[in-house]
Amino acid sequence: MAKNKSYAVRKGRKPGIYDEWFGALGAEAQIKGFPGAVYKGFASRGEAEAWLDKRSAKTTGKQQIIPFPLVEKTVTQKKASRRPKPVMDGLAHHRTTETEADVVIYADGGCSRNPGAGGYGVVVFEGGIRSELSGGFARTTNNRMELTACIKGLESLARTSSVIVYSDSQYVVNGMEKGWARRWKMNDWKRNKDEIAENSDLWSRLLDICEKHTVSFSWVRGHDGNQENERCDALAVEQTQRDDLPPDHGYGKK
């Protein structure tokens, strides 16, 4: 996807044209958490101004959300606001939406082969600050790296917070949102009478850190233009290419 040079904010905290996306003076600060924000990215400032002038001249009875690289976040937020669902007991009292969250985390992980050298990447938005985390192991699995990415993001938080975690792993999101991991733990890490739940060390660690915060997990489609998910993927891939990765001591253990 080509890099946008200018951003037009039609509806937000301060409508106008912005030459940067990130930062206190960027477009993101004007629309992040603003209900019904209307915005779009352009290759030039002239195109952004033309779009803003054209949109400003129109009055419609229906509010419109303009597609942008972060549209996955916007759609998820609107759905969560309309249909709040409880997170499983012990994790939170309600499903956190991005508007309510103090912290937004993007997390992704993977392996060069499965199993094989693995890496994870994390982007954390906390208190107006964007930070990145990454790491990896010499031999591990995709699912272990997906779990580790979420764990590392949550463990990086300095204080108890309301958090939304975006992941493209349905294994992780369903495990937490549908209560699978908690049930496995209560059943001595057995999925059923014949099957053992894999990665119990990481599931246990994730459940424990979620007890310290109000956390909601939300799925995003991977490799679909979401810039923060793509960045996490790039960080994870970089880690898999290192030749000094430590061992994953939990890999292969039941």
C-alpha cells in the first residue's frame, strides 16, 4: 500500500488537513476515540483539500465512515459499542471498547517454519505514547508466539489499565473471549477427557496478567492493510531471522 502523505479530517476533535499521522499534532490524535470520526488519507495535500472542500459543501442525513488503513479498528469499535458482550468471569466486568480503553495493544507472532525459529512483535499505545516490543526463540510454534506477543504487551504496562488487545490469531482471541482457556485451567489443562490443552504455561501466564487489568481481545484480519498489525508482523519476521535467539524452554512441555 502506498504511503499517504496528507490526511483530511472532516469530523474529529479538530477538523482540517494534517501532514503527519502519528504524534500530538497528527491526524490520529484528532480521530482516535472520537465517535463517528470521518477522515481519509491522500497522496497529496491538494487532493486532501479538494476532498475536504467537497465533503464540507455536502450535507447528508447519514454519517459516513471513510475507509483508511485503520478502518479495521473503527469497524471493530463500532460493533463492540452496539453489541457489548461480557468477557468471561475473572477477566473483566464488560467488553472494553477502544473508546473506553486506556491502552490499545496490537500483537502478532509467527515462525519461519512451524515449528521453527519464531518471533513476536507488539505495538502499545499508552498515555499518548506509542512503543514497540519484539523478541523471539530459536525453536517454537506460531501459536506460542501469538500468545507471547499478547503477554509481553500486557506485562509492559506500568499500572492497572483498561486494555483492548488486537490480534489476528483466532486461537488467542477465542481462547480468551469464549472462556476456553479458563475452562482448560479449571479442568487441569485438559480440553476433554482424551486431549491435553497445549501451551498451558503461556495460557496460565496470560490469564494471570489479565487478572491485573480490564482486558478485551478483538480479532483483526492479518495482512489486510491494518498498519499496526502489519508493523507487528514485520517486527516478528525480523526476529525469526536472528541467529542468536534463545531457546523456548516451554516448547514441547505438557
